[in-house]
Amino acid sequence: MAWIGIILGTIAGLVTSISACVLWDLPLWAALLLYPAIGSVVAISIILLLFFRGEHTPDADPMGDVRTVAG
């Protein structure tokens, strides 16, 4: 879960910083500040999304909350 967030955050930060220099004509220092900012936001967002998505999955028990009386 964390690896996916870190890898996608790194890619998003890299793409954003390159496009900031090339397309938006931002100075190099601004593009370098965008890299960790965007990368951190994307990584934390993906980790939280996957965490809460995994929290709502049903248990593996197919019977669930069924109670039986033995006797």
C-alpha cells in the first residue's frame, strides 16, 4: 500500500516539476519546490485511499453474524 503511494507520488512530482519548467516557464527553484509538495500530497492521498478502501471490505467468514444453537 505504501509502496504504491510512494512510487506514484514520485512520478507525479517528477512530471509536475518538469512540466512547471517546460510548459509554465517557472524558475528552477519553484519547480524544485513543487516536486516534494506534489509528491507528498499524492503519496499520502493514495495511501489513505487504499487504507480506507481496505477497511470496508467484508470479512472472509461467509456466515457472517449467523448464530446457531447446538444442543
